[in-house]
Amino acid sequence: MNRSQRRRVETHNRLFAALRSEIAATGLEEMTVQAVTERADVALGTFYNHFDHKNTAIEALSTLEFSSLKLACASVDGDSDQIPRLITTSIS
């Protein structure tokens, strides 16, 4: 991966982290793109270089989180007692 690609991935990850934090702080309805970009310390235009709009970012984050949760649940090898803990940990 070249430097430009690494920077894009790093920025994308910062936006996701900021999006998680902003949703946790304000909720989906109150979350604004401007607040996310301020948390991520990026320009507003940078957000739109990565996502078409607020809902696209939320959908992408939801897909990422769901995929991570599915992998975590698959790793418990049928121990259903661990699944509620994994879900609680993932949500928090």
C-alpha cells in the first residue's frame, strides 16, 4: 500500500471512530456531519470524499460493526454463554 492509500485508510478509520463517538454522544438523529468532522479533525469536504452523505456513513459503519460482531460470535465455537457478553462488549 502506498502512502496515499495509507492516508486514505487512516482518515477513513478516524471518521469511523468519530462517527461512533458522535452517535454514542448524541444519537443517530442528532448526529451531524460537521460534529463528526470536528471529532475526526478533518475538513467537511474530506467527509464527502469518503461518504456521499450522513446515511451512507452510518450504513458503512453498521456493516463494519455487524461484520465484526459476526466474526466474534463465530469465534466462540458454539459456547452460547459467551455470545451475550460479546454483544454487550461490542455495543459498549
